[in-house]
Amino acid sequence: MKTSKIKERNKLYFIIRSWIMSQISAIIFLIIVWRLVTINFVQSIFTGIFIFISALVISRLFESEINKGTKKILKYLNKHPKLKKFILNYF
């Protein structure tokens, strides 16, 4: 494999993993806000720290599942080069 292909694949892998982690964080955030109903500045700082750590823990607990999903997404993107190029250029 050429080094440019490896760099491209690594960049796509990072983009997909960070997207998955952001979705996990969003779900946790919505649950917390739904439970608290409202959130102030101090609560948002502690909530943000809690959400970040929780998303890291969850992503490590489900490492193999996330890797399988990421590989499936990479296979899909290999079949759709325009979408792949768009993601690489703008994310």
C-alpha cells in the first residue's frame, strides 16, 4: 500500500471514530439534560467533564464493536469515492 493510501485510511478511521464518540456524547448529554431539565454554567462544566470521560470509557468498552462498524463504513466509502473524497476534504 502506498503511504498516501495509508494516511488517507488513517484519516478516515479517525474521522469515523470521532464521529461515533460524538454521537455517544450527544446521547449522554441529552439524557442528562432531560433528567435535570435545565443546566447552568457550573453544571455544564462538570457535565462536560463527565460526558467526555463517559464517552471515552464507553468507546473503550465497546472497542471491538466500534472497530467492526468502522471497517464496515470504510468498505462502504471505498465503493463511493465521491463521498469519501468529500469527507476527506471537508472534515
